[in-house]
Amino acid sequence: MSRQQGIIVANFGRQVLVENSNGASIPCIISGRKLRPVTGDRVMWEPLDGKNKGLVCEIMERDNELTRPDRRGRTDVLAANVSQVMVVCAPRPAPDLFLIDRYLAAAAFMGASASVVLNKSDLEEEPGLAPLREALLEYTRIGYPVIHTSAKSRDGLEPLRKQLIGHTSILVGQSGVGKSSILNALLPEADILTGELSEASGEGRHTTTASRLYHLDSGGELIDSPGVRDYAPAAFEENDLTKGFIEFAAPAGSCKFANCRHLHEPRCGVTQAVKDGVICARRYESYKRLTRLMEQLRPGY
């Protein structure tokens, strides 16, 4: 059978759904153990004789990868060919700003743009909403779009739609912040597609173990992802963690040493900017925490 090009729209380990050139989703198995496609991958596949299934034979070159370290410290790829990371937070569950920072850093490492989405913004009586809104002003100040929305009331959905146009975006964030609710508000038929995905995988209808790529009517693609309790990026250039903290760029230009790590070095432009209030102290603490984590994962970093 002749090979065809397709895109992975869902991944279940050794089984995937491949969208063909006609827009149909074909259940496929993967050729060989070394081949590890993820949602968003462009692949070559071929139909299997006499079956409504296919075989994924090759992964095309990736534009980028969203990664994290696995339990052994190796790189685990979560999604590929993503042009925008949408970090979702909410007043409930209690927001983790350090987690937001790590996703924003991951976006920078992979060369993708990033935005922060405040969901459940209609919960005016929620005690955590006002301080969260205040905290998110820091992201706006340093240049990240921050979109306030509510999947329940549908407030703010139009600005979110506009931000997604022209991108392959991925929704990431803590469990319970409402990523699936946002997806269903943007794409009402997503629940039907999720049901089809679960049927193809043989798992329950409400599985949260697989990411799924959806095409938006307003333009662009959107990948959902399972919620997390913690996250850290796995891939970055050595001694270049500052790329993940965009507000460090200008102050770093005045560092005495070209290889300054912005920790304890003398005449460091970044630490001086923290002292002067130009760089947010909490964001700098986030940088230090991520640096310590990378030292654990990569001794000698």
C-alpha cells in the first residue's frame, strides 16, 4: 500500500489516531518500538489490508517539542509542532504562579509564543480572584497577553478565539482549572469528538490520559492536555535558562561576565534589577527554583 502523510490527533501509547488528507481520523498502530509519535506530529502512514486501520511508519521532522523530564530524568515529549502555549489558571484550585512560570519558560525554549488565560473570572465572590488578578498584572507588564474569560458565562471567549487564530495552540495548566470547559465553550462538538476518541482507545469516555488536537471553526488548531500538579521543562540550551524569563534579557546585557548565571556573581545586571524592583522578586525566585531543579536533573549544569 502506498504511504500517505497525516497528522497525529490523539495518542494512546502504541496506538494513535491519524488524520488523513480528507480530514478523517484513522486508528493506527506504530511500526517498531523506537518510533514515538505524539499529538501534533506530522507522520507517514499506510493503510492495512482488509482493516479500517493503518500503520505509522515515519515521523516527519518536528518544528519543536513541548517536553518534561520523566521519572528517570530522560526527556518525555508531550506534543509537537506547537506555535502557542496557553497557560490556564483559575482562582480555584489555588493557583500556582511558579507552575505558570515554568510553562512560559518552556514556550520560550521551544520558540513558541505564550499567553496566560484566567478562567472562572465570573467567580466574583471567590476570595482568590482579586489577588490572582493582581498577580497576573506582572505578566502583562513584561509582555505576555493575559486573557480573562469564563467558560461558564462565556465572557472573554472572543478575545480568546482571536488569540488562537493562525496558531497550533496547546492548553496546559493545573487539574481543575477548566481546560476542558474552555474547549467545549470554543468547540461545542468537542464532547462528541472526545467520545469518539475514547471509543477508539477503548478507554472510558472521560479519560484524561490522552491529548487531542481539534480544528477551530474560527481558525487554528487547539490541543488539550491532561491537568497536572507539577511541571518542569526538560529541554533547553545549557547555561541559557534565562531565555525562559524574558524580562531578564535587557538587564543581563550589563552583567560583568558573559556566562553569568545571575545567582551569586558580582556586578550581575539581573540581580541588581531585582534589587531595584525592575524584575519581580517572585519571578526571580521562580528562576532560582528552576535552576536548582535543572542542577538535579543535569549535574554540572
